[in-house]
Amino acid sequence: MCGQCHTPRDSAGFPDRSRWLQGAPVWLVSAEPVADWPLQAPRIAGTPPGSDTELVTLLTTGIWRDGKPLRPPMPQFHMTREDADSVVAYLKSLGAGPQ
């Protein structure tokens, strides 16, 4: 599901697979105002925005390196360590694409 927010959309509104996980404006809109709603989903392909340890912690606890829970609309993940390690390895295996 990462591609739904972290991939730019084409003119028809579909994720642009040629820019998979390259970061994109957040297209989801909250029905009610949410403080600090993010406007941009970061690029996570190639060189994700954190160390392996930080990303594994995020994926296993839902807590980012600043000690705070992830902000909506980002899901609060509670993956196993093995699954989180696999996701980090997958993200790092992807090309970073245009910066």
C-alpha cells in the first residue's frame, strides 16, 4: 500500500509506476481537520529517509526517530522484526530515481 501515497500520480490519477515510491504530494484529504496533516509523502525508494534501525523501529512500533507516533494518514504499523527487515531491504533495493 506504500505506493498509494509515496508514488506520484499520472494525469488520470493513477500511481505513476515509472516513479514508484519517489515521494509525492499527499492526495488524501481528512474529513475533519487534523493538526499537522502532512502535505508531502517522502521518497522511500533507494535511500529511505532514515537508518535501517530507525525504519525497523518505525515499522515495528509506529514511532519515528523523533519519538513521536506517525501522523495520519500514515498507518501505525506493528510488523514483526523479520517483516520490517524485509521491507527495509526491499526499499533499499529500488533505484532512488530522480531527486
